[in-house]
Amino acid sequence: MITAAPLPAKPGPILSPRPQADSLRYAAAAMQLCGSVYWNNRPMLHPSQFEVNEAWIAFRLNHAPVRTVRDGDFNCIALMDAASCFILCFEFAAADATQLSQMQSRRLLEKARSHKQQLPRTLFVPTEDAADLLTSEATRQGIDVVRVAESELLIFVGEAREGFAERFAGP
């Protein structure tokens, strides 16, 4: 269940009058100060709304395909715990594939399950991603799938993407 209860007032960082300059940090600071943040009259998702292993997020970790000399270009699809923002596992898929295969989808969920010893109640998947096979496999395994705009997941996945880009940046 997603809840956004107000947090006790406490001193925090001074918020910039221009939140677009650093929207992720602004949203996190506002969440600490107010308990909830609204975007277009909807509460934004935030890690503090979840218990560990309550919800996972499926997302593409890379902005640009990972290039290999021998095997071609790949995308890296990851599963992340929504509460801890811990990356549970990932699968590489050919960059020209529109989505993970059924076998890759099953393997991704199984790797995460073996790591956490259980499945989540909810799987968040960006609406912009083609993930029909992953969502159908998750549903088959009893996981509620929620499609949300990728922008709503940036608070969770932004830092992981930045780290991945720094590590695997091309020449």
C-alpha cells in the first residue's frame, strides 16, 4: 500500500526558488520537510512510502546501449527495491530487441526472488518501456503491475543510472 504520511517538521536544507535546477534533490528535500510532494495534483512516489521488498521497479539502467566488440550492443534491464533503491539484479538484452524475452523476464524475476527470498506485491514499470512479456510474467507470478511515467521513477533510479553511465561511458 502506498501512503504518504506527513513527517514531523524539522530543519532541513533551504530549497531553491528554481526547483527545476535540481528536481530530484528538490523533491527529496520537500518530502523530508512536508511528508509528500505533488506533481500535477498527484502525489509523487518516494522510497519512504515503501517497506523493503513491498515493491520493485523494473527499468533500463543505461541511457545509451552498452557497446561490445564481440557481441554487439546491449541494454541493461534492472530490478530495484523501491524502499532501499538497491539493485537486486539485471539482465542484458540485445539493443535491437524491443523488450526482454519471456525467458529473460522469468530469469530476471527469479534472480531477484532468490536474492530477497520472496516476490514483491507490486512491480512498477515505466509506461514508456515495451515490457509486455515482463509484466505478463510478473502477473503470472502474482505480482500487481503498475505502469507509471518514467519521470515518476527518477527519484529512485536517477542515481543508479548516473553511476552506470560513469562506469560504462564510451571513449
